[in-house]
Amino acid sequence: MKFTTPATTNPIDQLKVVGLPLDRIDGPLKTSGTAPYAYEQHAAVPNAAYGYVVGSAIAKGRITSINLSEARRAPGVIAIVTAETAGKLGKGKFNTAKLLGGPDIEHYHQAIAVVVAEGFEQARAAANLVRVEYVAEKGTFDLAQAKNSATMPKKEEKPDTKTGDFAGAFATAPVRLDATYTTPDQAHAMMEPHASIASWEGDKLTVWTSNQMIDWGRTDLAKTLGMPKDNIRLISPFIGGGFGGKLFLRAEAVLAALGARAAQRPVKVALARPFIFNNTPHRPATIQRIRIGATGDGKITAIGHESWSGDLPGGQPETAVMQTRLLYAGANRMTAMRLAVLDLPEGNAMRAPGEAPGLMALEIAMDEMAEKLKIDPVAFRILNDTQVDPEQPARRFSQRSLIECLRTGADHFGWNARNAEPGQTRDGQWLVGMGVAAAFRNNIVMKSAARIRLDGDGVVTVETDMTDIGTGSYTIIAQTAAEMMGVPLEKVVVRLGDSSFPISSGSGGQMGGNSSTAGVYAACVKLRETIAQKLGLNPAETEFVDGLVRSGGRSVPLGQAAEGGEIVAEDVMEYGDLDKKFQQSTFGAHFVEVGVDIATGEIRMRRMLAVCAAGRILNPKTARSQVIGAMTMGVGAALMEELVVDTRSGFFVNHDLAGYEVPVHADIPHQEVIFLEETDPISSPMKAKGVGELGICGVAAAIANAVYNATGVRVRDYPVTLDKLIGKMPDFV
């Protein structure tokens, strides 16, 4: 870990503000409806026109003509932009397909035009008057059919790994499992749609947008428009959910910019809900084969995990084998990823990419293996724990508390009351079952910077381009600054989501909370040193407590240091080669209880528990909110979420929130979250880790295992729906 400013003792460890379950400081704005989201910047952009995106009606082929004459004559229309009139456009680093298509079409609902009008309804009506002729080509839309032509993914650094002799060890293992599991395409389905407002002043462009990673978005927008990055400002102060779907620049931001340039006035564009499902990224489907070999007493001797997924040409795989490389011991190992070319919309990151779908398969396989061995599923996982990277035994985990998570959860949940024989527990018309799964998600740290200002009133202002996607970034950043500068939370102002601020880690990969607060920590260290030097104090002996700067027998109000003018400090946290020296991961255990209707096969959640080991918890209230939200997404993944592919025409049929089912309040029972007392000084000076994605990892498998325990029906193809149970359930009447 590299500190650009050396630290003395770590003030974070005082835990006067950090670690408290404080309410989110942005909560009043959210609950009162006064938090301005991307599409609601009415004060900043009072004269905005409206853009409506036209999407391709075919999945693969070519546009032969676009007739705009009728649309141009429609009431209120100001401008129409197509690929032909937009000028030369580049392609950003994170876009697999072009964000403005034409004449070649790469996927269904690829944006091919934007119609700009005085009002939204006028723009939408005119967009329906755009006449497009196509020549359609035959595409590939079915992963099962494309599986045999899948190849090793070129963009993946380590698509395959091998340790020992997997084939030999598996062939000779006394107890073996060889099973195939499938997970479907899934949608982010966040509440706030993809939305942007663009405004030009000469050659300077400002975009208010809903984007998780400000610098990535700004960089790719500059590449796409072929203009200097310094001429673009991205602003994203509030985001109504993202889950990875807003990690990257998307079509609405590009088309808002192009539309505003053509209309010569600000333009706002929001993607309609059906458009989001087929135009923006989704979690791709997987086919996963898992083989486990073990001794009669339950020690894993061979473990192999192969995964197939699909994406557009030049795309990337769903890295569903990653957790299998690290989660359980076993001398002989093999993992492999294969990528098929599919002409579906882009597959990309969705909450816990890799581990979430990978654990959906692996943790069912672990239960199936435990049953073969006649070992309790919790005990089987504990028996095969490891404290080192199984593929690189010289590299230890910085912290690994999986066993404690499993034991704590089992005790708290009453696991000892579970009947190991399926279908034996009844509650009236309900068959009742319990399930467990391990949770695993790597701890990613990323370079992150911040700027801190101190004024004469002792107010500390934090500026960083970090975003808050509903995760509590505003609050934990404020807590960090308050702890470091020795002021109450009310004396801290946090400004986020603006590319004019120092570049942060952004929100993604559950790295944002730990990394961004570490950047704030570094900037506060710099500010503390600057203040001490200005006051003629020794920085190493200076304390910042209760709004005072104290050293020896001297005590000065913090604001006094800035009486001659605001003091500003900026710094960055970097991590060097820590990831090469230590394996950094987060761990957990999920326990669930389900009921399955004896006559209809309806599944209902009854209880849920997550036990998480994720370093220091910076704010237990916001962290719990993240985990129960992730657990809820896990219920969706287990029981209902599936983007249904029309394999003839190449699009997702259920492309709205009526057809794509997600859990609602009535679906979710009592949820408990336990955070283990843990700090990880290897991870960052905050001694924290990510937790927002750990909460989804393993949930679906725990539910599938509970359904099996309730009914005796093993479902290996998600989602676990009643039609997959009802014909196989024994007559329990």
C-alpha cells in the first residue's frame, strides 16, 4: 500500500464516528423528493428539449434506408440525429457494440436515432414516424446451441487454471459428483432508468447523468465524440440504483449530447423501460459443469468447474468459475471458461458478476456432495476450508473467517433442528426445508482520491467524484472526514459525483465504500499536516478532537487555522502490489427456511439469515441495508428472475417490470444480518472491505437447497419455479 502522505497513528481506530449506525445524511432529500436525479435537473437546465431514442427492430443485419420526412414534419420536432448525420463517432473502452448503430445492426434495440422535440410526448410520437427498412441476417441467440462452438475468451487474463492432476484424482476418487447447472439471463431492473441531460457551451459539454463510474463515463464519452476529455464535465450527484448496469457509458448519454448539439439547446433523454432491457447490459446466462471427488470421510481431492456463457463478438465471459479457485481446499483442481458468440444484447457486469451465478451452481453441488457422503452440509464446508489460495499456497488470505460465519449462522438459525431427510417436515399444507450456502466475493481495492476544504467556521467539505447509488456513500465519507478532522457530522459537507472533483474508485465491485473512504482518509492526513504546520505545531504530535487542534498544552479551534482563507488539501490512496502478496476476499454464510405448498408447489420464503465477515463495518445501518437488498436480489435470482429469449428473433420478450418478475415486499420474510467483529489492516487504513455484493453471493443456492430439503426435488436449472417441482413431488398427502 502506498501512502503519498505518511500517516502517524490512525485516527479511524478511535471509532467516535466511524462504525456508528448513523442515518444516511441524504435520507431527508430522498424521502422528501428533493434529491435531484439526472432527469430532474430543472434548475440547472431550465430550457431542455426532449429526446426519444429509436431502437433497431432486428437483432442482426443492416439498415437499407431511413425515412425521416414524416417525423421531421411532426409537431414540435427540432432535430433528428442518426449515425449518418452524427459525424464520425469513436468507440469507448467499455462498449462491446456501438452506442449509435447503423447501417450495421449488432443487436435488437440498438439505438439507431434520437428524435428531439419540445416535449416528451412530441418526441415519442415523432419517433414512431421514423420509417426504417432492414435486411435481416440469421443470428445466434441460444447458448445451449452455441455451446459447442464456444472458444477460450481472449479478453480474460486467466480463462483456465490447473493445479495437480484433476482428471486422475477425480477418476479414482471414492465418492464423485458430476452435474450440470444453468442460470438464465437476468436484468438489473433498477428503479431509475438510464437518463441524461446534455448541454453545450461552445465546445464545452456538460452532461448530468446516472452513472456509477464518473471518470470511466467521461473518458469513454470523449472517445466516442472525438473530443478532449477536459472539455467534458459529467455530473451525477444521485443515482436511483445501478447494480452494474450503469458502470459504463450508455446510449442515452451519447444521444443526449448529439441531440443537444444538433438542436443547439440542452436535451434530456431517458430510456423507456422496455428499451432498457434490450439496449443496456444484462447478466448473461451460463451453463456450468461441476465435478467434485472426495474421500469417504469427506476430504475433497478433486474439484473442477467449467462454465459456458455468451456475448456479442468481441465481448467477455461471465466469470462464474472464479470463486471455485479460492473457496475450498483440494489438491487437484481445474477451472475453465468458454465464450460463445451470441447476437443478443450485451452481457456485462451485474451485482457480483462471476461469483453470484457461479455460487448458484457450486453451492448446490456442495450440498449434493455432502448428501452423497452422508455429511451435514455445514460440516462438509468447514471440513474443506483453507487458509491459503489453493492454486498458490504461498499466498495467504489477509483475513478468512468462513468457518466462523458458518458456525455462527448455524447456531443462530437453529440448524441443528433441520431434518436431513428431505420431505419430512410439515407445517399444515406446507413442506418446510432449510438450506445453507457459503458466501464469497473478492475484496477489490482501487486507487481513489479526494479533496478536503476547511473554512473559517470549522466546516469541512469533501469533494470526490465518488458516486452514491443508494449505498450510503455520502454518509460513510462524512463519517470518515468527521473522524479524521475531529468534528461532528453536522460540520461536514460531502460533494460527490462530479468530474471536476478528484477521481475516485467509483461505485462497483463492492470496492467503493472501502476505497473511496481510504482516499478521503489520505486527503485528511494531508489537511491535518497542513493545518499543524500553519499553526506552528508538530504534525506527529497534533490531535484533532472536538473541533479543536491540540498539541502539548496548546489548543486552537479548528476553524481558526482557516481565518486567513480557506485551506485545501488533496491526496490519493494507492495500493501497490498488495494483491500479489495477499489474497483479499470477503466471506459469509446464508441460511434460509422455505415452505413449499404440498398441492401447488408454490414456494414461500419463511426466514433468512446472512452472516458476513467483511472487515470493519463503517456504518452497520447502511451496511445492513446493502446486505438485505442483496439477499432480496438473491431471492429473485432463485425463484423468479429470467429474461426469456425469443430464439427466432433475438430479443428478450419480457422486457418490462410486468413481465420480468422481481421480489416485492410480500415475497420477503424476516431478514437478519450478523456482521462478525473483524478488521483487516491489509485491506486499507479503514481496515474495511466491501459488503454490498457479498450479500447476494450464495443466496440462490441456499434457497434451492432448502427447496430440496423440503420436497426431495433437486432443481439444477434456475429459476426454481413451481412447474419444475409439481410433477416430481411425491404424494405427501
